Amino acid sequence: MKISAEQRGQEHDFSAGQSNMIQDTPAVKSVYLHPGQLFVATEPAAVTTILGSCVAVCVWDLVLSIGGINHYLLPAGVKTASTGLRYGNVAIEQLLEKLSRAGATHSNLRAKLFGGACVLEAMRGKENHLGDKNVDIARKMLSEAGIPVVASDVGGGRGRKLIFHPHEGSALVKLL
């Protein structure tokens, strides 16, 4: 599902046929995901994050209700103790590894991508800005891993607030 220019600024449900209501109930763990972090859940959870040029890759197992999300700042780099999950190549690799360790079945995995905006006005209209590079690394790595991207809301010039439910793959996005 992609968003048209006239729909920007509204909330959009990326739940693929599931309820439009995303509620935080006592049975659902609430998590705020900071840049350079990832989260994997085997039980219901609501993960919130704010994205500009950063990208969040959301991956879940359609059958086993296991899912996870990362939030990275830069497309590629070397994993070190201090930089780790700030890089897309490292964050995506780690997310897929942690999902596998949690019991997810590779053939059941699906992905959604969010973020990758060009938030600096001076860079708008130029090709291959940081947001584009962050989205490109996600698409490349997921394609190489054989994981289909079933929805995305990427690019543009505005940030996004994302709420992702990893156990069911539903997402709600609001442009900022």
C-alpha cells in the first residue's frame, strides 16, 4: 500500500485487512523504539517510533505470531560495540537472526518499510539522499533474503510516527 500526496498528513492503517483500531490494552506490552534499537516479540506488543530519514523495517511470521522491528539511521557500516544497530545492514541482519532464534519460519516472513524521508529542505529534489539510501539497503537485503515487502510508506519530506504490532504485522502511520 502506497500513499498519495493528497493523503499525506492523515493516519494510515497498514494492517492488511485487520482492524483499524490499534489499542494499548493491559495485555499488550508498550515499547518505544529509539534509533539504533530493535525489538522482537512472541506475544502481543505495540511498538512506537518516530522516523525522519531513518528507516524502520517491520518483519513478522504470518503463521506463528512472531515479529520484530528495527530503527536504523545510516544505510551501511561495520558493527562495533558503540555503533551496532545504527546501520541498516547490521540492523536488518540482526533482526532476521533474532526472529529466527525466536522460532519464526523464514517462508512465513513478510515485511513492511517505513521512513526514509528527506527532512532537510536543501536536499529535497536531489537523488540518492540519506533517506533514499536507507530505503534502498532495506529493499536490497530483504530481496536477497527472499522476504517480500507487502507494504511501505517511504520517502517524502515529512517525518512519521509509527505504531507496529509485531505479533500480527499491523501498522499505523501518521505523517508529522
